Amino acid sequence: MKVALLGGSFNPPHVGHLLAALYVRSTQQVDEVWLMPAYQHPFGKALAPFEHRLRMCEVMCEETSGWLKTNSVERVLGEQGGSGRTVDTLSFLLECNPTIRFSLIIGSDILKDLPHWKSYDRIERMAQVLVLYRAGYPAPGTIGPPLAEVSSTQIRDMLARGEEPVELVPGGVLDYAREMGLYGLGQAGAAG
């Protein structure tokens, strides 16, 4: 089986993640794409609680026909004291799933961060790295057309201004975030 891994903070998950997963599933001959929310961010960014980000990814996966799945491996490793480094996650996944051939999806916006990644050369030996062309970040060696110009930061900024990003976040994810009071959603209604 061939599985493409799409890791990230998913804070919150959005249509850019969905489009990236769909593009890879459609063009790279993979059987499944696994979303892997970070348990903690390796560079120390503040995140919504893991359980909520995991559940929002699961909600997004429910709208596909089974090829998109959520994997909570980062929680397992985080609870064991792991650092959230991609190389450690990939090593663990390969050990637990020796018959799966993994690829790793990253956006071209991440290329500038690769010098800070632990053992990137090992990552390239363990999995095929697929660098998707993220709109606004052209780079040599990327695959695909420019994907949606959307980020979780942009979505959180919109929510902070009282704007609901209905065209950028799947409806089920927004409903869950509202129900849980994440990112300031639902708080005004709770006070009334």
C-alpha cells in the first residue's frame, strides 16, 4: 500500500489541506492520504488543544470516500516525550507499518524551513518527498498547479475580526469549531 502523509498544525484544517490531499491522491498513485496533526509544534507555536485539531481533521475526512484519514501518531509520540520532529514520526510509522510505502507532502512555503528540520537527509531516504506548489511560493522541483492561497493563520485572523471564513474552511469543521468555542467562535452567542 502507498500512503502520503500530510502533517501540520491543522489549526484549523482548511480547504488548502483538502485540495493538497486530493491533488496527491489523484496524481501520485497513492492509496490513502493521512492527515497527521502535530501534538505540539516543534518550533513552539501556540496551538488549539490537540484533541480539537484531531477531531476537526476527522470531520474533514468524513466528507471524503475513505481515502483521506486522520492519524494520531503525533499524540502517541508526544505522550512518550517525543519532540514532534518529522524524522522521528516517520521512523516510528515505518517501524509499525513495514509494508507501507510512505511519501511526505510538504508545501513550497516550507522549503525555507528545511535547514531547521532534524535529519532532513534521513527523511528523504525514508519517504518520497512531494513538494506541492503553494500559491505565492514558486520554487524549482514543485509539483502541480499553484494550490489555494489560504493558511490557518489567515483564517484565525479573519475569525478574530468577526469574519467567518465559509469559503476557506469546510462547513463541518466550522460547525465543530463553533460548537466547541474555538478561535472565538460561538462566544458571543454563549453570552446572550
